[in-house]
Amino acid sequence: MKSGNPSETPEEVVEQQELIRKVIELYDEKKLEIEEFNSECLGVVDDYAVDIVHVPRNNEDNLAENQCEEFRSGEVQHFIELDKEGEIVRIVWF
């Protein structure tokens, strides 16, 4: 059994890495505009709504007004949750 790094990075991994890079870039841009993050929508990257949530999650995170309109309306099908420090909490796709 061979182990170690693959000779080539699978395309889906490259796509995931690019998505995460874009999400962190959006977080960094919004961090310049917003003094302190709470439970809120940062925007959309590709087909993913990007939300800030509490860790651990609380009821505020589930309020519709704190979720991206694009996700609620079905315009985007997936979402990525970040904590207030920009760390990924979870990624959900349906």
C-alpha cells in the first residue's frame, strides 16, 4: 500500500482551497468595515452564503435576519459559517 502525497492535487480539492481563500478574503474586507462581528451575514462567495456565528452556536445564529437573504431565498444553495475570528465553523451544502 502506497501512502503519502498524491502526485497531483485533485480538482475538487483545488476548488475547495480557492473557495476558502475567497471566503477569508471576504472576511478580511468586512473586518475593515465592521468594528465587531456578531451573528450576521457577510455576503456570498460563489454559491455559498458566508455567515458569522457564535461558538458554541446560540439562538441568535438561527434568526432569519442574521442569515444571508440569498440563502433564505434559495438564490444560493450552500453556506459557510465562520466564528468572529474568521475560523471556519462548518460548511453545509445541500
